Amino acid sequence: MKIDSSIFKAYDIRGIYPETVNEEVAYKIGYAYVNIFKPKGKVLVGNDVRTYSKVLKEILIKGINDAGSDVLDVGWMSTDMLYFGVGNYNTSGGIQVTASHNPPEWHGFKMVKEGVVPTTLESGIGEIRDFIINNPNLAKSNNTGMLEITDNILDDYSKYILRWIDPEKVKPLKIVINPNFGYGGLIFENIIKLGNLPIELIKLNFEPDGTFPKGRPDPFIPENRTEFIQLVKTSGADLGITWDADSDRVFFCADKGVFVHPYYLNQVLIKTMLERFPGEKIIYDPRYSWGLIDAIKDNGGTPVISKVGHSYIKEKMREVNALFATESSGHTYYRDYWYSDCGMLPAVQIIEFLSKTDNLLSKIVEPIFKKYFICEEINSTVSNIKTKIEEISEKYKDGEQSMLDGISVEYKDYRFVVRPSNTEPLLRLTLEAKSEELMKEKTEEVLKLIRS
């Protein structure tokens, strides 16, 4: 079988089952992982809830074993549990069988090296691709690896998350949770149970279902939030929490059905982190920045910018030893979580913060809403991305420009970023302004140029 090289993405391996990702591909990825990274101990492996993820995991394990390495199979896990598992159990790397928030026909693999070091196309994924293409016939190792199976990771992970807060300080709350048919709901419920937290859960799209019957399991898409927001509003809940299908991105809805974009929520998390660890460095990405920079500086931290993308942010965190990092896409990163992103830590931190302040999230974010005005990310298909970015640069040459990630242009009262997607053939626009009217006006103006 000829391998489709397009499945090897910037941060992971992803394609359609069974056309481009299938059992043969899974076997070869497992075999190549061992040959490229040469793990000295066990490789941790798990899977998301997708229809064929378990089957692909079993064949992946065979490839790892046949290449001579041992495997620790932890069963179902979220992507952020991959980072926990490799770090907590001190394994020699790990692979999660997942296609993140993609539609159900997509399947794939996310992987880290020993020490929870991320892989990118430039560091690991490209080497795995080349190994597979250049070695069509794989010979079984003389030293076949062993397989160990455990179901401890859910409880171990849940207890670890609870160590970040004081459960005794959590007050009774009614919370709507929407894991979008992924594993996140069961994880969160287990955290509540083990911590004996006085939380009443209102469940939406709760039971894992790898067919994702309501479509792409991605709450970052505004139309995917409608029923979630409505349920928070009609149930009289104090808070709503939703995750994407592999549970490494988390989003919040305040009481009365007010969706809180990660840009705004991250300003609250920055405050909570710097109150505990003053004077530290905080990473932010360029998509929206004014509010984050203000929150970091106002709370005594040092802002450090990074390119968009979890691998780039993790590399920058390690480089400067940053305490914390935020992304407007819902990823949240912690130095003490192996410089990795976690979908459950922000949830318990916000619950504790609301309990300590005895306040509603809508009241906390209200002044932030009134100060920073943003357009949600808008995607456009463009025939020549390089030419279009050059055209934007020329049109806005009187603004302060940066080419760190696509093009950022900043003026006194508004700024915007136009950047290529790392995973899809798109240009993405984000814009913020000092007033809602100017935000709408400039969004329309820049979007018209992108699509002209």
C-alpha cells in the first residue's frame, strides 16, 4: 500500500479511515516510532472514543512490540491524559490514537517523546513519515516487546487534578457539562466524585459516542454552542463547561447563557495563576493580545509571545521556563503539567475561583467584555496564501507589522492577525479593537481584502 504523505501534519498524524489511515498505517507508525525515538522503556498508548480508534490502537501496539519495545496500554484516555500518563508513569514516550475535534470519519495519532517532549513535522513526525516511505517491508525484531494493560489512569489523573485545588473550599454549584460525546464528561464526573465536590451536574451529549451524532465535536465553532448555551440559560445553572472530543480544549459559558470566549476567560486564569505564583513569565499567542498583556502586567507577570500551535508554545515555555500559557483556541498550558495543555485544570480552577470569590462568572467577565472587543476567528480559502499576505502587508504598511506567525498589523485603536492554518488550507483572521463599532468595521474591511 502506498502511504498518503498528506496525513503527516504539523503536530500530529490525521486522515480518513480507511482510505488514508487504517490498520496498515497504524502498524507502520508504531514500528517507525520505535525506530526513530528508540525508547528504552515502555511506550504509553491509549485511544479516544472514535469508532475505529481501539482497533487502530491494537495494531499500533503490535507495530511497537514487533519493533522491540514494551507497551503500557491505558485504554480510553483524553489527549491531555497522554501528557499526564507519560509524565506521571515516567514512560519512554507515548501515543494517543485520536483525531481531536475532526468529524467521525477522521482518525489519527498524537505522540510525545520521553519527558513529554512534543513532536512536530520538523521534529519527529517528518522522520516517521520518511521511515515508513523508505522502508516498505518491515521485519519483526528478534526481541519482541511486552504488553502491559492497566485501568488505573482515570483515577490517577483525577486525583492529580484535584491536587491543584482545595476541595474543602468548593461551594455548591449547578454546572452544565457538554463533552460533545467524547470522554471528557466521564473524566469530569470522576473528578467530582473522588473530590466529593458539592457539584450538581446537568449532562448534555454526555455518553461517549464515536459517531458524533450531532456533527463535528468542536465547541470552538459558534453554531456548535447553541444547545449548550440554551441549556445553561434554561436550567438556571451557575456555569457551563464544554470540551472538544479529545478533551484537551475547554470552553466556558457563564450563568444566564453568556458564552465566554477563551480570550476573556484566559484573563481570569492569568490572574489566578499569578496570585499563586507572582512575578512569573506567561506565554500568549498573537491572535488576540491586548487583554492578555494587560492581565499579565497588571498582576505582576512578564508577557512572552509565541507562534500559534501547541508544539511551538510548549517549546517556548521550556525555553523561557514560563509558568503558564494560553491560546484563544481553548488550549491552556501549565509548567507543572509537564509544559503541556490540560482540559480539566482550567475547569477546577474556575470552580474554585468562583467559590472563593462567591461571585458569578458573568459578573467577573463583564468589565472585560466592556474593554476588549474581538471578532471570532474567520476562515477563508485563498488560492495563493503567500501573495495574499504580501497584499495585506502593502495595504496596511503604515501599521506596526510582525511576521512572527502570518502577519500581525497593529494600530492605536485596532489590531489584526492573518495567518495560515497549521492543519488546513485556510487563512484565518482575528481582530480586536477599542470599540465594538470599529471592530465590526475593520473586520469587514480586512475580510473583503482577504477574499478579493
